[in-house]
Amino acid sequence: MVTEGASLPPSGLPGLDPRFSRILRVPGRGVDAGLSREWHHLDTGDELASRGIATAGTILAVHGNPTWSYLWRGVASESLRAAESGRPAWRVVAVDQLDMGFSERTGVHRPLHQRVSDLAAFTEALALDGPVVTLGHDWGGVVSLGWAVDHAASLAGVMLLNTAIHHPEGVPIPAPLRLAGARGVLAASTVGTTAFLDTTLALATPSLDRDVADAYRAPYRTAERRRAIGGFVADIPVDARHESFGELDRIAGAVARLDVPALMLWGPNDPIFSDRYLDDLADRLPQADVHRFEGASHLVAEDRPYADAVLTWLEDNGERLSGLDPSSPRAAASARRTSTGSPDGPPFVPLWRGLDERREDDSVAVVDMAPRGKSEPRRVSWRQLDDRVRKLAAGLHRMGVRKGQRVSLLVQPGPTLTAVVYACLRIGAVVVVADAGLGVKGLTRAVRGAWPDVVIGEALGLTAARTLGWPGLRISTARLPRVAAVALGVECSLADVIELGTGAPVPAPPGPGDEAAILFTSGSTGPAKGVVYRHGQLSALRDVLAAHFDVTSETGLVTGFAPFALLGPALGTRSVTPNMDVSAPRTLTASAVAAAVRESDARIVFLSPAAILNVVATADALTTTDRAALTHVRTFLSTGAPIGEQLLASAAALMPNATPHTPYGMTECLLVTDVTLDGVRAAAAAPDRGVCVGTPIGSNRVLVAALDADGRPTAAPSDEAGVLGELVVSAPHLKDHYDRLWLTDRAAENGTPSGNRGAAAGERWHRTGDVGHLDADGRVWVEGRLPHVIVTADGPVAPVGAEQDVEGVEGVRRAAVVGVGPHGLRQAVAVVETVPPTSRPGLATPELTAAVRASTALPLVAVLAVPQLPTDIRHNSKIDRSRVSTWAESTLAGGKTSAP
């Protein structure tokens, strides 16, 4: 076997500062006892010392296979720049593991325990002392964690990019590794050729620049220099018989006992280290901050600005990492999970209290207007519902479902979904709700991102779960034929769960600080985000809804809006979902609403804007009996997207005795403000631009962070009237956080009042991404989304006001006002749907163009007409202005004229 000493990398490798490269001779351990080995590594320590900059600690970075310390060039350079600018200084030491990169080629077999011992020998030779924060990727993540668990006295924190420390028994290792490690393939793919190296580099998204890819290949030009690539693949413990299995198991167990701050940055498109391994690490390190970079793959350090994230996290956690904050990260995480909120607030009343109080009641609790295979509605009493919830809760617990485990629900709203949701909540399982309206791709991204432990679904949902490889033990809502159950990977049915839970006790309930649900956003402004609610926040939502709309046990609730379809039992009132496809709101008809109201004698009707469009459009089909039933409605609600006066009035005409409301909210805070039809009409006389969404409900608060000349919300949020800016909201029922999106969470909270000294205790705030203003009467006006602000030479312009002007033009059904051109010099363009619809997209007629331009004070460089504007799937009403802007720019530049 050929051996070769360490060397410095060749000059000119892109992004690699040659000042950082060092070679260190290290006394060997284990198989190297009595020998010395040469390590190439990057070290920013001398550069910091030469500038007289004291360090907060050291980042010990360990690459995986088949990369080398070049992977960490970004954090090395960025950390030095950060230190020079006055930010906390962190020394970066990034090793080339022996036989890898430009370190010595030893020709010695190095299983995992030897790699961990090697790294310990290196840090001892370097005289590396604490505080140390480890940073690892791929197999380097395992080696770095091995060092971490063995050096508790020096360890301050751990940071990980895609890696794994445990593989479930009975689950095949990822296909690329199986192929590379197959007998007869291993040597050829990893050593004899560059196939394994090339495949790894191809996982970068977008593709690596050729010179960067060549830099990764630089240490591995010959087969002799690639021998350790094959050695690393061969060292993957496929089962307990493997020599490295015991060491990996030791590290995995010890990691679960680490009580230090942790950060995980993940590329979810990784075909090797999928979200399965992230979920395992998150369970072992519950105190970790986690961020999944959608679209990123295995080489997340090349795909996304990981160095910025690392340095931001180090700065945010500076006191804990330096030992100045003695609080335990695990204890702090536990305190967040069990907090009951403000001690001055009302006592916690769990969501299932309404069921408890009516468990002996034989009156109707839930109605299914369209049960499959039946012509009559299915009615479930409070007694039946409570019994079903308790048996399901006990059965799930006996199956091993525990507090904090995630249960994805692929079930249409109705009694079955209601019972399953409350059973999960009762035992502390976290309900994962992703709307089928996200589409197959969006739903797959959401489910895999949440990585549920259990999936409960109907046949269609379970088929998708099987076909698309969604995780989780699968339970069917109905008993399936054995062949179908096997084909879908179904373990049992809900009937089996009920049978298991009959006579069994229900476990102790969760507390207000325990996670209760993950609700996914609509995905109308990017990939859908999982919004995490704790039990205390869901209970607060129930309370504000009950108080503001005067919900009692006899009110009754008809809801065609999925997020609120499950609140009836929590409110202690009967509820019914009308005959419709809740994932396609436009399927709801006026007759279906009337039938639901008649069946439940409901006084409140809750619909989405898209549903209202079709309800109004189908009103002519209402019978005299239908119209009589609708006169009993006292409150009508529409939320999810702004709704205009005309549409709200048309809906109100169908329910003449109801007060129409259009609350403003978002998945992160489902009720923020409210305005009635009378309030909308009163606001129409005001000079303000945008959509008036009323005043904050209850103790909710809304402030505005003013936009600067570049269209960014930079000022501290205030309640000053007439200032255009980002809306910032606070409420007792505001979401807790985004699931595994630490950077997104941080951005949503950055600059909010809760980050300012003097903020009220327990007060939490959220940056909504909506732009608007407050008026002198404290009303909130929404003028669009932050990404859709048009930054012109004269400053930022919000689109909604001009859109309202244009929509008042005869022949215009709907409009989007978007920007084209360079940022800071953008010009406004109106894109309209016409009545009747235009047959093909393109420039509007000269007559329509003139009328549209005359309708608004905003200068328009062009008016375009399209058959239909693109909207989100869930609401069918939120216009995708970013997509329209891209289309308009391409069309005006002479591109192919197609639909946006």
C-alpha cells in the first residue's frame, strides 16, 4: 500500500484562502500508536491573532466523504470578515481527515472508532481548548459528534449539516450507498474511477461551477489517493455485525444526553441523508434549532448560505456557548414546551373540555352531510363522539403513540376526522394537517418535511403515501381487504385501534406548553410552511372565537373552511361541514350551505372567499325551503383572503338576518382583526388605500414597521397612522414557531416589539409579510404582500390601491398591478381579466388601456389582458403577483406570449 505525506493544496482554488492552510504532525493513537501522522487543515487562528482579535471559541469542522476541508472555506472566510467588522470572533479549524483531502495517505484501515480517536489526537496536538463548537457533514458529522461526546469539558455546542447517527432496523440503507457498497461495485465506483465523487458533486443544486467541482477533485486525482473514499463507504454499518456498529451506537446514545446548544441545517432533497435522519437527530437533540432549506440537497454547504446561518446562530447563542449563561439548553427547551404563558392570563382549559362536559349528552355534536355510500346525513351525538375519542386515544397509546409524536391526517372533514383529531390531542400526539389543495408536489413536501410517525388516511390518501414514499406507520380509516392493506402498507384500521382501546385507560393529558398541531400554510407565497401551535394557543383561539362571535352550546356552526372545521367540539357546539370538497372551495353550492344550515339549525356560517364566489353564483338554485333555512343564520364569516363589499353584500343577501364579517388572519394567527359589512361600507368613504380589515379582536395588537426607500421594513413597529409598512401582529393565539425553519422563524420575529427592552412579559409578535397601514381610528388597511411592493424611483408603492382603481373600470373583472424593470426603477403594469374573457393573453385593446390608465393616479407603462390570473390553490383568490410580474416582464420584452 502506497503512503504519502501531507501537502498544501494547489494555489488558485476558488474561494480558498491559502493563508489558512496548515500542516500539523500528530502523534498517532490506536492503529497508529508509536507513529506520527501529518494532517492538512485550515486554521484562521493566526490571522485573528495578527489582528489582535480575541476569540469567543473555536469551530471544529469535519468534512465527510468524499469531500475535504474545502467544504468549509466559506465559514473560514466569513468568520474572519465578521470578526474584522466587530462581530464575535470564532476561530475556525477545519481538518482533512487522514487519507482524505491533502492529509497523509497512511494506507491503514480506519473504522469509525479509529476516526474518532484520530480527531482527538489532532485536537490534543493542536492544544485546542474550549469552548469548542463542532461542525460536521456526512460521515464527518458522526466523527465530530464522536469527538463531542468524548470532550464534554471543552464542548460548547454542536452544529450539523446532512448526516446520520442511527439507521432504523429493517430499513434498507439509501440506494446510492447500497449501490456503491455492493460487492464488485465498491472498488470500481469509489476507487478505480471517480464515479462516487462525481455523483456526490452532482447532488449540488444548482450545479457546481466547473472550477469549484475541480477543486473538490483536486486531492483525488489518482486511484491511490481515492482509497479512503472506498474505505468510508465500506465502513457504513449496515447491521449489528459490522465492526463500526458498536461505535456508532455508542455515539448515538451519548448524543441524546448532550445538554448544549445545537444547530441543524438540512438539504431535504438529499437522496442519502433524508429527513428520516433529521427526525432522528431532532428527537435526540430536542433543544436544537433546525432549518430545512427547501430545494437544497446533500451538499447543502454549496447550495445555500450556510456560513451566514452558522455565524448568526453563534452570535444569537453567544452567552450560552461562552458559558456566561448557565441555563441548560434542554431545560430552556423544556420550559418553552411546558410554559403556561402569562401568569395573569386565564387558566388553561383544554380543547377537549367541551367533550368532557357533554359526554352524557345524546344530542347531535357533528353531522356529515355526504357520508360515502349513504344518501342521508350521518349524525353523531356528543356521547358517541366522546366514547369514540376516548377509545381511539387509548388504542393509539396502546399501539405506542406517545406525546410529541406526529400524526399526519389524510381524512376529509367529518365525524371520523373530528374523532381522530381529538383523540390525538387528548394523548398529546401532534396533529399534522396539510391541505390536499397544495397539490401532490406541495403535499409531499409538507408531509416529508414534518416526517410524521403515523399516517391515518382514507384509501386515496394512503395510496398517495405509498406511491410517493411518505413516512409513518399507516392506519386506514376503514377496514381494507387484506390484499389492499398489504399493497398500501397499512398496519391496521381505526376499527382495530378502537378495539384495542376499549376498556383501556386514557393516559395523562398534555399541558398548555406541549405541541398540539402543525398546520401548513397555503403555499401561495412560496413552499408551504408548517406552523406549530401548542395546546395553550389553540385553546386561546377557541376562546377568542367564542367571545367575539358569542358562540354558545346552542349556536351551531356550518364551516366550509378547513382550519375551522374542527372547532365545533372545542366550542361545545354542534358542527357540520356542507357537502363539498374542502380542498376545492369552489365546489360548494348555495343549496349545500342551506342543507347544512337546515340540518344543524346553525346560527353561524363560516366560508372561504372562493367558496362564497360559487355560493353566490349558484343562488338561483335555492328553493323556498332553502331560503327560509338561511334566514336563521345570525353571523356569517369569510376569512382567508380579502373580500370586497360587493361579494360580501351578495352573500349577505342570501342570509338576510345575518351580520356579515370578514376577519383578517393567516395560518400563523387565524384571527387578528374583524370588520362587518357595515364597517366595510363606512370605510369606503375614507381616503385610505387598500382593503379595510377592521380593528384588532380582543387583546390582539397590530403595529406597522415603516418601509424605507428601498421597500424594506426597517423602522421599529409603531401605531402611527398613515404609515405604509409591514403589519406586525400579536395575539394570545399566535403560533409558537415554524416547524424546522429556524431562519424563517428568526426573520418573522426580528425587529418585532418582543425583541425590544420594555416589551410586555409573555408578549409574542409576528411579522406577517403583509403591507398596509393604520388609520386615525385604529383600523387596519391591507395593501398587498411585502414581496409585491413595487420599488420605483420615487419610493415603494403597494399594489392593492391601484388594483382597486382598475377593478372599477367597466369590462375589468379582476386586476393585478405588478412591477417590471430593475429594482429601484421598476415601472407599474396592470394585468387584467376582462368581461367577457379575452381569448388570448397580450396587450389590452387601446380603449381598455386608456380607461385603465385614467382610473388610477399610479402611472402605468402598459396594460395587459389575460383569460385568467393565476391564484393560489387553497383560496382560489390570492393572485400570484410574482408570477404575473415575471410573465409581464417577459411579454413586454418580446418573449413568447403564453398564459401567466
